[in-house]
Amino acid sequence: RVVDGTRVFSLTAQEGTSELVPGVQTPTWGFDGPYLGPTLRAERGERVAVEVTNDLPEPTSVHWHGMHLPAAMDGGPHQEVEPGGTWRPTWRIDQPAATLWYHPHPHGQTEKHVYRGLAGLFLLDDDASVAADLPHDYGVDDVPVIVQDKVLDDDGTLELDDSGAEPGTLGDVVLTNGATGAYHDVTSERVRLRLLNGSTARTYQLGFPDRRMDLVATDGGLLEAPVEVDDVRLAPGERAEVVVRLEPGETTRLHSFEAELGGVVVPFAMGGNDAFDVLELRAADRLTPSPEPAWTPSAHAAADALHADDATVTRTFQLDDRQINGRRMDMGRIDETATVGTTEVWEVRSTVPMPHSFHVHDVQFRILSVDGDPPPPALAGPKDTVYLEPNRTYRLLMRFEDYTDPDVPYMFHCHMLWHEDQGMMGQFVVV
Ligand code: C2O
Ligand code: CU
Ligand code: CU
């Protein structure tokens, strides 16, 4: 709905019942339905407004993960919505085309709210994404793939009280877009998959056993050029867009392989040895030809570019198993103050033999180096969340372009949601 030039959405967080496994009804939460939420979509330059209503029996919030926007609109723990309440954030979309997402962020309760089903995609478009000639027929050759693991009880219902231990809830069943045994009927030569790890703790290694795929975008948008990969590793909160080719009549499966967790001492404790089928692709006997992706720089490319030479501030973040820089989240404490218009380098490291998924609100960063080496191609694009292999230093380049607010902070935190809820989170303001 467009009202006076503003694209207006509404989302209602509600309780419901879902059939996550065939034939079994289980209580879940969702936006505008029993599980997950609608895909929101807007164009660069558009003003958007969302009416967020909370029909849950407890406070929640809705955070626009990956979005550049004023802190008061961010939907973090400072913008909780009381039961029965409505919150009305509005902002202008001012960033490249990307696969973003939204999910609750209530203080100490994020794992529970996301695990029960509250999450959805927020897709952004711009001139460059149109010019790239990627498959873009939503639900046909442009397919959302929200991957989430769940613990199911013997009777097939969702186990709701599993957490409370390191590293948070690890499920034995993987749902794709809220379903087990997910498949998609393919009608074109190429399919674009918008992968989101919407899980609370699990890291996936997603790929096809019988073919490579073109990685075309990471969290914050298109890469400079597609990169052919066997698989992509996605930690909680991370996204990737891949394009895969199919032959007429064939069937293949997107698979979650044993994850390459990198220097984790007990990988099985992180679910690293598990493997799952994620999405079956069934190609029709006749496929519509898809154009070869073409990359032309966007009109905004120069303005969007981050330059390492511009960095004037370096901050260091050490994550142990519970804290960031020796501190746990305190809603009343501002941990970092950034100056508007500055470019910064954040040096982030997990100092324990445990990985983390480090996320920064408001910005898309560029990974300058991993332990001094240039990042692999899959980590070279725009990012807002990065898997931290233990004991490696990730240098992240970011710029605080606009939107100052001395009172309302943005968050940075581990996106393994049990860690986040345990207090592995800090707050920064831009002034
Ligand atoms: Cu996706 Cu602070 O979160
Ligand atoms: Cu976020
Ligand atoms: Cu963590």
C-alpha cells in the first residue's frame, strides 16, 4: 500500500498453531499468521512506514536487520511494544538492493521469540539489482530459503523449553520456510535462492552435492562480480544469494553439509557434524531460458564505497563465552560513541575456542582482513553479520554516514541468540 508517497506495511505478532511436520499441530508464533511473516519489499529511495502490533501475551519488538535507519526506528530492545500496543517506525530506504530480514529483539528474550517463529524477509531493490539481470520473479525463479532448526518432541510438537545451555538451541530437524521436506518446482534454467540462516544457534554449510553455484550477493547486497562456489557457510543472521543452473527434468537438493567451523575444539557440540536436506529443486521438462547475469555499477556505487584510507578510529572487541570486552549488556550503559561522518575499523575476535556470529546494527561493513589475510571472495561483499572463527581477528570497515541520536543506541552483538540473551551485546550511539 502506498499512501502519500510512503510505502505502508503492517505486521501483527500473534500466537497460532502450525503444522511443521505433516499431521501434527504445534503452537507457534508468527507475523500475520501462525509462523514466520510476509516478505516485505521496497525500493531504494522510497519512504516506508510499518505499523507493528503486538498481539502476543508479552512484550516484543521488531528489528530491521541490515537496515540503515535512525536508531529510534531500529526495533531493538529500546523499542519494545507492549501486549496490545502498536509501534509506528518510518524511514527512507537509503542503501543498495539486498536481502534483509526482520525479527524480534526484546531484551533477554530474542531466542525464544525467533525460535517460536517470528521472522520474515525484507527485500530491497535498486537500479543495479535490476540491471544485473538476475532471476527476479519472486516465488518462481527468485526463491526465499529461510533455514531454521528445531527441536521436536516425540509427538512431533515443537519443544519450547530446550535452551539454557551452550551454545543455545540446536535442533535435530531443519525447516525451510517453516516446512519439513520443502521442495520447489523449477520452470527456468536458473534459479536465484535467497538464503537466510534464521536459526538461533546453528551454522550451516549450504550447497548442492552435484553442482557448483554462483554466489551473487551477501548480507548487504550484490558482490562486485559473481563468485562460483561449492557451498556457503552461514552463521545465524547471515544471508547469501546464489544462482543455480538446472537441466530440464532433473532433481537436485540444496543440502546442509557438515559445517566447516574453523578451529572449534568440539565441533559436534556446535552441531558441526550434522547434515540435512534443505530444499529439493524439481526441474520441469521444459525450462524457460534465463539471461546470463550482467553486472553494471549502480548510480550510487561511488557514494556507497567504503575506503580503508578514510578510517580514523579503530575499536577492539574481544568476545569470550559470555561477554564483549569483559562486559555484559546493560540497557543503561552506552559502550561506544561514534561520530557521524567517520569511517572506523572494528577489530573483532573470539578469544575462546568457540565461534560467534558478530552483528552490527545500522551499517553494512566490509571485511578488510581475517588474521591479516584478505577475506575469501564469499566474505568480500557487503556484510552486517560475520561468523567469527575462534582466535582470529576480523577487521571490519564501516562508516556512520548519518542519523545522529545521543540518547537512543544501536546494538552490536553475537547473533547466536542464546549468547545475545545472555548479554553478549553492547550499545553504541552516533552523535
Ligand atoms: Cu538480527 Cu540485533 O539483530
Ligand atoms: Cu540487526
Ligand atoms: Cu556467540
